[in-house]
Amino acid sequence: MDLGQIQAYAYFFFTAFLVIVLYAYIFHLYRAQKKGTRDYEKYGNLALDDEVSTKPLEKIEESEETPKK
Amino acid sequence: MGNQNPLAYDYTVAKLFLFTTVLFGIIGMTVGVLIAFQMAFPELNYLFGEYATFSRLRPIHTNGVAFGFTVSGIFASWYYVGQRVLKVSMAESKFLMTVGKLHFAVYVLTILLAVVTLFMGITTSKEYSELEWPLDLLVVVFWVLWGVSIFGLIGIRRERTLYISIWYYIAAFLAVAMLFLFNNMAVPTAIVSGHGDWFHSVSWYAGTNDALVQWWFGHNAVAFVFTTPIVAMIYYFLPKESGQAVYSYKLSLLSFWGLMFVYLWAGGHHLIYSTVPDWMQTMGSVFSVVLILPSWGSAINMLLTMKGEWQQLQTNPLIKFMVLGSTFYMLSTLEGPIQAIKSVNALAHFTDWIPGHVHDGTLGWVGFMVIAAMYHMTPRLFKKELYSKSLMETQFWLQTTGIVLYFSSMWIAGITQGMMWRATDEFGNLSYSFIDTVVVLHPYYTIRAIGGLLYLVGIFIWAYNLYKTIKVGRDLSDKEINVNASPMSAN
């Protein structure tokens, strides 16, 4: 097997691997939503509720722990 | 981060980029219309000696609209959307504010120098990469500054989750950085060999390799300048303007990864029937067809966001711009893969169908989205009501007519041209000479130029409307600004 063939096989299997990863990710997203582990759809509100004065949807932990001056 | 004072978003840098979006839009598109008329009426090439020839002006048009108008619009929207969805103000970091201003200064300097050098005929002759190495270095500087701004703002954010638009901005930043660096690798001839002007360079790659790298870059410039950051914009501005959360956040995530995965491999379709290996051409074709899925995933997601609220299409011209924008995105992401199929490409390659395809994407999708984003931002940036809704309506219909004239004439011209080039008589001789095709195409070139002119008139209306908004628009209170639909005067 010459180098070109090895490259071609490597390319094919790498592509197939990435396709599996992508589908696994899609499966993960929908299963997490269905099982209630994580509600992805709520993040759509980040665009609507975007005033600096309103409460963040999920506040960063560190800033929560910082004592208010 | 202090949160003891009433905090407000700081739009200083967004305003600066808003001005350059309008300015470079006018320059780039005026030149575009001129060269479109030159195609129909060649005498127009001799208006200003060498400086107004088609070959000198064409790179000014492409660079002006892509790296002037569009990139300015992307930056303006970043300095607006970035703060809002991360819930952090630029005013909270002196460092980021300085970076933002420096980003703008280096960017404007680069684009102005680009215009001057291209007018002078200084070019690498690589399509969409015409700028010589000293300017490339400046591009690197302002691009890195943008990166510092993106990751700096993310670093001090209050909102933990990065909204989908931020993902797209990050992708645009990273991918363009990689593409730009590799495609512009060049050897400055004066430094290395003592020959040629100090600014002159030759590509690091040679022959077919140069072509491959060039179109890997060229097509991904479409991906990461004309697509990903524009998708970032529509994912924010359409939900915000309509008051409807994105139809499916999960679909937005998987379309994102699908787009990232597929787009980078599609560039080979520019080199079908050339000297690159056959498997590479096939790969370019296949990935181009697969690309329909993630592209339509985003576009359908946008259209479904309007579910139950379609009456807004009648009442709000900004929704019109954005909905038609995503529809044109669907059209051009279907048309592109069709052209990438080998048998279709045999007919379409080198014909006017290609600029037709480019322009239904850029005028319909990119242009409309940038126009809508700037319209949405202006009342918030200046606390003024948009000057005229009826002017926006006029602009919309003029420009839509212009786009339809543009792409329909180029479809007809391209297919006619392709058919005439390949026509042979019973003995296998070519039926037509090149000039025969030119004679037949002349009316379509005229129609295309008129279509472009209509779009340009729309750009002037847009600039006028924004100018009047800032100058004489009714002052708005904070309460009037903090709404979804952009406040606009009905006159």
C-alpha cells in the first residue's frame, strides 16, 4: 500500500469518525432535553432578555461569590 | 466588575464601525455599478485613464464590499451584540475599550491604504487576497485586536452561557485567521533577492498548489466572512426584532457544527476540470452538496422563528429585510451546490451564472442582513427614533427588484454563454466565436447594471435615513428603546 492509499483510507475513516461524533452530539442534545437534564431551548431567551440591568439566565459562579461592595 | 452604579452598554466602537459600514458600502457598491456598466458599455473604461479600467476597479469593488462594507458591519454588530448577550458593558473595562478603539483605527487605516494601493495597481493578483504583504501585516494586527476584544469580553461576562451568535463570531474569527495566514504566505522579493519594489511579493506556493490554497481560502472567505458572522447577526437581530425566541436552539447548535465540519472541504469545487487531482474535485462536489443541510438548518430555523407572527412581515420593514435575507440564503446555498455538481459545472464554470450566484447571496443575504442590523442598532446607539418607515419600505422594494434583475439576467446570460461555448456543428467545429456570445449577452449586461443601480439607490436611501435619524430623529427615552421592534416614524 503506497502513501496515497494510506492517506485516502485515513481520510475516509476520519470523515466517518467525525460523522459519528456529529450524530452522537445531536443524539446527546435531544436526549438531554427529553430527560430533563438540560433545557437547551431556554437559551433562546438570551437574545430577548439582554438588558444589562436584568438578571442573567445563568450567572457566572465567581461573580455570585464576590461580595457586593 | 462594579455593579453598584446603574450600568449602561457603551456603544462608542459600534458607532464608529456603523459609519464605516455605510461609507464603504457606498464606495464599494458605486464602483460595482460602474464596472457593471463598463461590461455593457466598454467606453466607460476610459473615464480616468488607467485608474478607471475594469481590471483596476474590480478588486476595489470586491475588497470594498467584502472587507469594507461587510466586515465593518460584522464588527459594528459584534460591539453591539457581544455586550448585550454577555450582559457586560465595554465601559467596565478600560483595556477592552482601548483595544476596541485601536481595532477601529488600524482597520480604517488598512482599508484606506487598500483603496489607495489597489488604485495604484499594486496587487498580488490573488483573487480576494490582492493586498500586498505590508497591508497583510496590518490586517493581522486588527484581526488579533478583534480576537482580544471577543475573548476579553467573554472573559468578563456575567452570563455564563454563550448565546449561539457568539459561537458564530468566534468561528468567523478563528477560521479567517487560519485562512488568511496560510493563503497570504508570500516571499517579499526585494528583501530576499534584492529585486523588485520593496512591497512586492510572490506566493509561497506554486502552480496547482497555489490554486488549491487560493480556493481553499477563497471559498472559505465566503464561509467565514459572508456566512458565519451573518448567521451570528440574524440569530440575534431576527429574534430580538420580532420578539420571538429562536425556533429551535438545538437546531442552531447542530447546524453550527455541521457548517463547521462541512464548509472547509467545499473549496475544491472552484477547481473542477482543472489540474488538481480528480478525487479532490469530487470531494469538493460532494461536500458542497452536503452543505445544503447545515445551511438550510439555519435558514429554516430563522423562518420558523416567525411562526405565528407572520403578520409582522407586513408591518415591520426590518422583518421584511431579514426574512427575505434568510430566503436568499436558502436560494444561494441551493444554487451553489447545484453549480458544484461536475456535469452542471461543465456548463456553468467561467460563465456569468457564477457572478449571478455570488450576488444573490451577497446582495440578498449579506447586504440585507447588514442593512437590517444597522437599522436595528441605530435607535439604540443614538437614542433616536428611525427617521422614516416609508423610506425603508421604498428601499426594500427597490433593492429587491434590483436583486431579481441582477440574478435573473445573469442566469440567462450564463446559461446562454455556456451553451454557445460548447455548441459544435456536425463536423465538431465550434459553432460560435467569442464575439458572437458578447453580442448576444449585451442586453443582459445592461439589465444587470440597472439592477445593480437600483440596489445602489437603495444604499443611498439607507445612508440618508440613518443620517436623518441621527440628526433630526425624535429623541427616545430608555423605556422607548428597551423594546423589541425598532421604534420608527411612520412618515
